[in-house]
Amino acid sequence: MASIWTLHFHSLSVRPSCPFFIDSNSSTRRRRRHRFLITNGISTQQFKQQCITSISKFHHQLLTSISIPMPQFLTNRNIGINLPIWVCVAVVILVASLRALSKFSRKKERPGSVADLVRRGQLRSDRRGISRNLKYEDPFDNPLVKVSKSKSSVEMCGKVYRLAPVTLTQEEQAVHQRRRSRAYQWKRPTVFLKEGESVPPDVDPDTIRWIPANHPFATTSTDIGEDFAHKNVSQKHGVPFRIQAEHEALQRKLEALQNEEELNKVVINPINAKEFERPFNSHGRLNDHAEKTSLNNQVKDPLSSKLDSSPNNFGSASSSGEDQNLKL
Amino acid sequence: MLSLYNHPTTTTTTTTTNLKSHFPSITHLRHSPTFPKPKPKTLTKSLLQWNRKPQLSGETPRVVVVTSGKGGVGKTTTTANIGLSLARLGFSVVAIDADVGLRNLDLLLGLENRVNYTVVEILNGECRLDQALVRDKRWSNFELLCISKPRSKLPIGFGGKALTWLVEALKARGDKTGGNGTGTNGSGSGSSSTGSGCPDFILIDCPAGIDAGFITAITPANEAVLITTPDITALRDADRVTGLLECDGIRDIKMIVNRVRTDMIKGEDMMSVLDVQEMLGLPLLGVIPEDSEVIRSTNRGYPLVLNKPPTLAGLAFEQAAWRLVEQDSMQAVMVEEEPKRGFFSFFGG
Ligand SMILES: Nc1ncnc2c1ncn2[C@@H]1O[C@H](COP(=O)(O)OP(=O)(O)OP(=O)(O)O)[C@@H](O)[C@H]1O
Ligand SMILES: [Mg+2]
């Protein structure tokens, strides 16, 4: 009796110190054996019998355990206790994870959360980039805009709104127009004059806009003529005025230089040459491209065709330039 | 997009226009499976959802000035978003920033680094019109034209006339590509979709006030979009500007009420959209809610309507663009109220 007690005591004192998973292999082996027994169709009676014998064997082992080496005892004991423990642990983990999952999904649905904002489109979850075609083409009928059957409410971005009909009639509009035409009598000014300037003879004084002398507009010097400006607007091809002027100036400079050269027989050094090229580059950044394609057959002389391109020209000048732009 | 558009028969087209005219009257067959509907109708409907395109009404180019009177109510925002919406719907658009000196449409569109030439350079003969047009890389049928650089001077003596010439030149662009479609311009045939022909829409972003800049901006316009916010100061200016536009012969004026807060309207802290309409007596092109995303998109140079998924304000801009194309106006406005927990709302319908 005393020996049993001491044994029990011993086992209890040992258990905490021994790790739970001394030999997982043995436990699986044992489990496999169990399954084997059951699936082999052994009757419950037999199984019971076996259990009893195994228990009694176990008891015997316990009694004789003092002489038995420690590890084997521990393994045997662990298997018996661990099986339900492992099941319990698994169940607890399962329940906890399920609860966490349900909590997480509930959090997602909670109105006002960040996830909600993303769902409603208030926050962008996708990165900024080149826009693509939306999946829908109809802003009145798409997954984000849903009109109720009765047309009395609309759901936009997840929020339901009532629809109040517009009551404005044609007559009311006309009444407002008449009111305004009485209140505001106005003629759009077509002539702008600085204060102090004299009124041209053939001008209706009602259409003059007087610009105060300190107004930013008043500082504008209209040194370009109206007809000239009009011509420039409708200019479709050819070398723009400024570039042409610069080009001509350059030409003159080059000629002058060449004449000088002939006189002095001085070789142009590369630094000088670069200096002359600069105006080209500053005005036609797409020069190379224009040269390659040379689609601009509107321009007669080849030199100016090189110049005939500009940084933000993607219009009608060169179609390949346009294609390139689309691909960017 | 155009090829898709060929599909609907005349009957379906008419129904769509009818349905559209009183938004939001489009029946929602796809989202209400609880209602058994005749099969063929459902089929038409679902096909239409993917094939619909607004019907362009009116003569092209439609020259629309976006104006407000009061500053900072959202003219530039509206121009950028409606312009890009129109481009996405397949129309070719030229947006003109007529804000002399204080231009910011280029910033909103994120094209500020590509503006090298402006109208001032065109008038001076320093560049051609097509060189000053900045084509958007996201939507190639959208082009931006700035009237001037911050410190350059527009000759105001004929500023308005200059804009009219520009419109004429843009119109003639279509003739040119159609007329002598030589080897010079290989893409001449598909003019309207690629944007090299006559544009469908010319949107003019008007500066605030009723100064010389305003006069310049409204000169070439045939129609106007008036932007206002539901506050009394903006409304007074809006009424005045409307009066001036009407005096100038622009009769087709529609308004967009911007920065609407349905929650404040519900609490009677803000004038409702219908109140605004009662005061101005103008048809509604759109109602844009106050949306923090507007500011963010401004900072990014990436207009709202390109956002995925679209925001509330982005959707409202898209709808306004659609109505603009069809020369339509709103027949109902959204009012906030507690959602009725009905049977169908349970299903999300
Ligand atoms: N619906 C909106 N919700 C929130 N902010 C908005 C909205 N619409 C415009 N804003 C903000 O208002 C400011 C002014 O907008 P915007 O520049 O478009 O006005 P504007 O009328 O063009 O001004 P200006 O008269 O100076 O040209 C911007 O900062 C913009 O972000
Ligand atoms: Mg602006």
C-alpha cells in the first residue's frame, strides 16, 4: 500500500517535469492499433475484455514500475492521458478560431469602419494608376446605383435615398427668366479700354468695358494686330512665326560665320557648333522623331521641317507621334 | 464602343431615352430576381446595360461654358470631371482653361507639366493650335487648351474674339482631315474618336466674377452650366450670372448644385436642392455631394471620375455628363432618410 502511494506520489511529482510530447510516435502507433482493432470487427465484448486485461496489465506495470526504467513508464502513461487532452485542445482551438472568424466578419460589416469605407468607394484600396474602362457604361444603372422598383428611392454607394420629384415647370422657368431680364440689363462688352483712353467714334458706349489702370489686364500691351492673330489661330501647317524668325536669324548668323571662315580660314571648333545648335533643341524636343518619320510634307524646305514640331504637339502634325503618345 | 452601340433597335433606343429622361426611372430587373418578368424584356435590359451610350443631341461642337459668378464653388472641378466623363463615353472633348493668370485646370487634370504653349502663343504666332493642345494620356480624346501662362498677357482687346476663332479653327479641324486626308495625317479617318477631328464638346472653364475674363469665356459659348453651392451668397451671384448669360443670348442654361450635404439638409441646416431650384428657376443638370475624395483627387491631379471604384461625387459627375450629352435634366433629386427595412432591401434590391 505504501509502495503504491509512494508510486503515485512519484508519478505526480514526475509529470510536471516531463514534457507532454516525449514520444509522439508511440502515441500515433497506439492509436493506429486501436483503429485496427475496431475495424477488424472485434466484438465489443472482446474489446471490453481486452481493455480490462490491458488495464490490469497496466496496473501490474504500475506496481512493478519501480524496477522498470523511467522513460518507458512515462511514455505509456502519457499516451493514456494525452489522447483526450489532445482532442480537448483541438476542440478549443477550433472554437476559438471560429469565434475569431465570426468576430472578424462582423467587424467588416460594421457601418463606419474602414472596410466599409472601401466598400462604399470612399477609400481607394487599389493603387493609383492609369484608369481603365469601368465594367459598366451606365451611370444610372450599375452595381453602385440601384433604383428601387417603385422609383421612389435609390441606393447609391450602399446608402438608400428617397427620391423627391423635381417640380419646376416651363412656366416657372419663364417667370424667372422674365424677372432676370428686368433685373439685369446687360450688353456684353466687346471693346476694352483702359481708363483715360478716348472712345473710338464707331463704338457703342454700352459695349465698352473700362479697365482700371492698375488692373492686370490693363498692363497688357496689344502689340499684335487682330488680323495677324486671327491668321495665326487658323494656321494649320507651316513653321510657327517665332520659330521661323529664330530660324532665319540662325541662318543669317551661320552665313555670316561661313563668310568669316572663308576669309580667315578658321576651323569651327565644336564648342561654337554646339552653341548654334541650341535654338534647335530648345524648340523642338521631338526633332529626332520628326526627322525619323518626316511625315510633315506640308513644309517645303527640309530644314524647317525639322523645326516644325513642338513639345506638346500630338495633334494633326504627325500621326506616328500621336500613336507614340497613346502608347505612353 | 461605337460598334457596340449599333446593336439596339429603334424601339430599344427610344425606351432608353425615355427612361433616362426621368432619372432614376430605369427599372432594375437584374437586381430583383424575386419579381418574375417576361424573359425577352430581361434580355434586352441586360444587353442594354452594357451597350448603352448617351445620345448626342444638338449640333457639334457643343460649346459649353462652365461658370458660377462666385469663386471656389467648383467650376474647375466640374470641368475636369465632366470633361473626362465625356471622353470616357467616347466623345472627343477640348477643355479650355479660360482662367487668365489663375489657371488650375491643368493641375486638376495632372497635365501641368505638359503645358508648354497656350492661346497667347498661338495668337502671337509662336505655335500652331494643334501644338498648344495637350492630349490626355489616359483618354486620348480629351485635350486641354490653356489660355495663358500665369505671367503672360492675353490681349483682352479681342480675347473673346480669339476664343471664337479658336472654336472655328477646332471646327475646321474636322474639315481639314476629311478634305485633304493625305499621307500627312494617317489617322484622319477615325477623326472623332481619336480627337483629331472636330470635337464633340468644347468645355470652357470660366474664371470667377463677371470681369473681362468672364466676358472672354462666355463669348463663344452656346450653352452654359451654372455651378452653385446651396448657400445664399453663391446663389445671388449665380442668379446674376444667369441674368447676364441670358442677356448675352445664351438661353440653354442648366445648373449643377455642388457640395450638397444631404445630412445637413435633413437637419434643415442647409438649403435643399429643390429650394435652390425654386430660387433660380433653372433645370438641374446634376447634384454633386460634398465628398472628401474631391479634395484628394484635386491634390493628386487625378479626376474623381477615373477612380475605381467610383465615389458618390464621381458617380454624380458621370450622371451629369450623361445628361449634358442628351440635353436632359434631372427629374428627381436624392433626399436622405432612414432606409426602410423592407423585404427587398433585405436582399439588397
Ligand atoms: N463636391 C465637393 N466636395 C468637396 N470639396 C469640393 C467639392 N467641389 C469642389 N470642392 C473643393 O473646392 C475647392 C474649389 O474648387 P474649384 O477650384 O473647382 O472651384 P472654382 O470654382 O474653379 O474656383 P475658382 O473660382 O477659383 O476658379 C477645391 O479645393 C475643391 O477641392
Ligand atoms: Mg477654377
